[in-house]
Amino acid sequence: MTAFSQTKIAQIRDPIHGSIPLSQEELKLIDAPAFQRLRNVKQLGFAELAFPGATHTRYSHSLGAMHQASRVFDSLFKVGDLDESTRLRFRQTVRLAMLFHDIGHAPLSHSTEIIMPQVDQLKLPEKYLESNKFRQATHEDYTLKLLIDSPLKDRINELFNSVGICAEHVADIIYPRNSCEHFKQGGLDYTPILQQIVSSEMDADRMDYLQRDSVYCGVSYGKIDSEWLVDNMLPVEDDGKVFQGLRSRAMHCFEDFLLSRYHMFASVYFHHVPVIMDSLLAKYLASQQEFVLPCDINEYIKLDDMDIWQFLRRSPHPMAQQLINRRAYYLLDEITIDSEKNQAYNTDHDALRKALLQNGIHSVSTCSTSILSKYYQKNSRPIYVCTNAGHIVTLEDYTPLYRRYRDPSETHRIFVDPEDSKKARDILSNFLPLSLTDGKNRENRNA
């Protein structure tokens, strides 16, 4: 028997997946301060101001994503496909990668990334850095730092070295590299497919967060048939490397999965209330030097959402108090640019901002860009479709959805202080077609 099969299993309950099994070793890692911190980092930042149920955290998402990754792995690699020790080692590494994929998130998730330091200050190994070493750090960089240069690294190594897993192996799946020797077996390189389970067009990450966010926000957009999608995945070999594949009979399910994410961005993640609150917070944080995100990883993991809220409460700055009081700016106008057909009905925002300024009204402009896929045409690892006739083609060649949604959809908004809303609406009326200036036909844009 292997060390894996001797491990005792615990169970935790989850509203999305039901029962999630955990090994005793995994429970010890979950108890680590770096992971427990995620209990106090909201998954969707300010979204709860528009969707009151959206109070779930990165902690619950990470556990759910780990469980979903196990389902994907088990569908791709049945017992007997690999020798048992290799299969269990690969599976455990994927579980740990998915468990820790979000561990580097800053307070309020993406909302505070604007004040992250330059990536070179984190002193990450050269092999993980891109050509631009002086870019701003991201939460992925902090995740990497936690896995290769923190007490968490030592804990992973202590618990899993005996079965051939170290923290660097976990980092190599989260932070993609071209090839990793420890994921080669029988003359094949399994690096691509293991990385795709964690981050790809069909990754376990979005399979969890779409369903989780849908439930907690009370919307239907993210509800997908993940079981059918997962059941129809299979590994595909190409030039000595193994990639994700999907049977063609599940293509309608995949397209629904792709569109679900697209619609969640348009309707939930880019809802105007969290968008303006994010914008106000970013403007305030960029204007001060008191609240910073430290490069020291041990200091970094001491910060969570409560720290940013305490900082804002202590600040006498009007913008900080506006955030504390949840006093979002008023949405004056919103246009979506996704085709030439609707251009004639769009307000000239440059002229509108100029007119507002001339009348002494300060405005805030935002632009939210929705794209169907962040992987399409990005030289990412391919996913293949296997037809009933045995043909194998790339995903983007099989479905017309990518071409149909090739161009991003941009939502441009102008916000003003609520005290200026009436005056601003009067100014806006001069920019609208006559049929739209009647108050009875003017929609309530702030509902």
C-alpha cells in the first residue's frame, strides 16, 4: 500500500459540491495561517452591495475548486491509465495546486491590487519571471512567493516529500512553465494537461466560481451542467505531450459554460455598483502612502478585508468615509460598445464629461471589458475536440463561438456625486435624442 491509501479521510460540507473529502495531511495545510486568512477575503469584493448574498470567501472557493479539480482529474485519468503511484502523485499535486491557487489574493480580492509593489521586489526566482521584471506584481506572484519562499513551503515539503511531491511541483502547475521533468512518465509529458486542470478554458477554477457566485448572488447565469462537461473530458496526446480533450457530444455544454462566464462578467462582476466602488477605492489608495501591501510575505498574510476596512474607518479623508458609508456615486450614463449597429444611440461621453466639468460637476469614468475567452488567440495550450468519427481538431476550429464573439464588449459609464445627480441629468438630456428626454421613458439606471 502507498502512503496515499493509508491516509485517513475527513469530510467537510459545502453548499455547492455537498461533501468534500480531505486527507489528514490536507487538513494540516488548510490550518496554516496563510490559508486560514482566506476566510476573511471576500470572493467578489464590493459585489455584496448589489447582491447581498455575495458574502462568500476565497476560502470556500479554494476548497470547492480543489474538489472540482479532483473530479476533472478522475475523468481524465481512470484507474489503470497510469501506474498507480504516478496517478496518485499527479492527482495529489493537482489538488494542492487548486487548493492554493488563490492564496496570494490581497484584501478585497482584486480591488487592492493597484497598490501592489513591483514584482522584482518580491525576489522571485528568475525561471518564474517573464521578460518584464519591472511590472507591477499580481496576486499570482504572491501565490508563487508563498509556495516557494515561506513557511508554507516547508509545511508542504514536510507532509508530502515522502510521496514525491514538493512545493515547487505545486508552483509549477499554478505558474505555467513549458515543461517539468517531474510530470513526465512513460515517454509522455503530462505538464500541459495538469496545468490545464488548474487554468484553461475548461479549468476547475471557473467550474467552481461560476456556480458558487451564481448561488450566492442569486442569479442564474453561472449555472452549468458541470457533470456532463467533466464526464466527457479525455486526454489527447500530441507530439509527446498530453492535453485536455472533449468529446464533441458535450460541445453544447461547453459553449453554455463559455457563455455563462461571459454573462456573469456582464451582469454580476461588472455591475455598476461594485465597479464604481472599486474605482473610488483605487483612486483613494493610489493617492496615499499609509496603507501598503508589503513585500515581506509573512507580513502580507497578516492582512485581510478587515484591515482595509479598519484603515478606511480611521481615515478622515472624504473618499474613505464615502467608501465606509457605502455611498456609491450615481450612475449617470452607460453605453455598451460591441458592434457598429448601436453606435448611433450612444452618448458622446467625451462631450458629456466636458459639459459636466464646465458646470462644476466632477465625474468618474469607468470602462469594463467583457471578453468571451482570455485564452483564445493567446498562444495558450490547445484543447482538442474528439468527434464521433474519431477526428481530432482544436477547440477554436470546432466551435464558431470564438469567431462570433471575437471582439470584446466594452461598457463605458459616467458616475457623478449623488448630490449632483439632478443637475447632471439635466445636462445629460441635451445629449439624448428627443424621444429619450421625456422622463417617463428614461430608465432608472441606478436600480
